[in-house]
Amino acid sequence: MKLEILPLDSQKKPIEDETRLVFGKQFTDRMLVMEFDRAQGWHSARIQPYQPFILDPAAMVFHYSQEIFEGLKAFRRIDGEIALFRPADNIERFNRSARRMCMPEVDSGFFLDALRQLVRLEADWVPRSEGTSLYIRPTMIANEPMLGVRPADQYLCYIILSPVGAYYKGGIAPVKIWISDEYVRTSQGGTGEAKTGGNYAASLYASELASKAGCDQVLWLDAKERRYVEEVGSMNMLFVYDGKIVTSPLHGTVLDGITRRSVLTLVKEMGVAVEERALSVDEVLEGAQNGRLSEAFGTGTAVVISPVGQFTYKGQTVELGGGKIGALTRKLYDTLTGIQYGRIADAHNWVTPL
């Protein structure tokens, strides 16, 4: 498939002051678009001006939620070069989500090359300030106009770009986590391991309850027993328990996070043991009180590493670390961001230059 580069049809948009950037509010001048139908396969790949789509009211994405997306970043490194972080892993996960949602897979090599070309064209949009980056959102939707529960025959795949500021405006700081005892995000056999919009829509109501309780995020328990911690809606969760890293195994209800993978590699190299096992909510609460749980943090593309300062469950609140960031959490944040921005050598070939 050939990639066509279409000219901009208007003046370039002004680039936001980097000190005022917020997540997901501003978008660049161009986007990547390609289309699929059962007869032709993928076709009409082009980089075009950023613009709205015209969709039929009967487009199947509106009615049956066939939709997937990804999230990754481009970084302006300390040498001035621009690089992506583990983009092949994101594309591989995009295709796994597509399989789970009965959607067509993309050609990994073509998709990565097209993504790199898009970022090259939009290089001026990659911010330069410490902690900033260009957020990349690949998305696929079912756009066939049809009312009927079956996999669609037509799809629209696109990539949009958004310059984003540092996630922590005042510096990295611990967050407050509310543990849901009533609502669940997904169950085994469901779509929890796919990056699909329905999983996030399912989290919104509990997130509102968490906010009303003065917390920042929701930590979900397993759907079967409502006993074992799994993940936060936008992050994988890792716990420093008895000096080891403990995190939920990937068994269909937890997203296979790219940042999670990176952190598990780094902690093993640091000599820290890793246990991928079910950790009960009782272990979390009791561990925080008796000292067995010394640190906890979330991992994700947007936050990188997010330290946890307290957990609230059924009206009980326990604190971690006296409101300070744990030593291992800080070391992992500094190491991972150091690799992304080029302050630390990339020994794992995670960084892909443009």
C-alpha cells in the first residue's frame, strides 16, 4: 500500500505556549488516515490535514462499540533529536486488541513507517521543555452504516498527535487511590486486556465516586471474588511488598502495559525480585499498616510512574511513606524518563529514532 502525502489546505495552527500545555486538548496540523473494507483490504493510506470525519448515524461504532486505540509518545531528547519509545510494542498490542474485537489487523511495518513519517512532518509540534512530549493516539473504528450485531465490513484507522505538558505540573507527587468494592471494570473472558473504549466507559461512574471521596483514581478488584487488586483504569499497579515487586498477572483482565513491561525489566536488573501474583486488598491495607507494604505506584504512558500516597477502602484509609515518594519509585521514574529523554543510555533498544 502506498502512503500519499496531501498538502495542508490552510495556514498552520499556532503552537500552544509549552508552559500552558494540558493533556489531550490541542492537536497538530496533520493526521494519518487509512481505510478498510472486506473486498479491498486496507487502502487509501494518506497523511492529510487534521479535520473532522463525516460518519453515517448508523456507523456500527456508535451502536456496537467496535473501537480500539493505543497511546505512545515522541520525545525531544537532550541532543535535540526526536525519538519514539517502544512503538513496535504498541503496534503489536494494537493488533491484539483488533483480534479480540474482531477487527482487521494493520501491517506492522507499514504502520510504523507511516507513523514515523507523520511525526517527522509534525516535528515542530514536539515540545522542548522538560517533561513534555508529543502524545500519539492510533485509533480504529467500525464505520460501516449497518444496524445488526456482527463484525463490521468497513473500518477507519487513523493517528492523531497532541503536544502534552509534564503530567505533574509541580513535580512528581503521590496520588490518592480509592478501591472499589462494588463496581468492576471487567471480568475474565471479557475485553479487559484489549485497549477498547468500552473498558474506559465502564470505569467512569466509579471514578466519579472516587473523586467525591477526595481520591484521584480507582483501583479495581477482580470481578469474581472482589478480593484481589488488579489495576487502576489508566495504569497498571505495582507494589513493593516484603522488598519484592508484586503485581497482578496478565490473565485477561489487566492491560499488558508497555511501561509495566519496561519497569519489570528495570527492577530485575536492579536485583529486585518480582512476583506476578494475586495480591488481596487485605494484604494491601494490612501491609501499609505493618510496614510490609513500603511503596506502591502506577505505570502508564501518560504518567510514566505515579507514586501512591494512600489507599481508601470501605471508609478505611491507610497511608504510605508519610506522603513522600519511595526510593525505588523515584529511581524507576528517573531511570525510565532518563532513557526516554536520552540522559541515560538505552541498553534495551527501546528508543526508536525518527
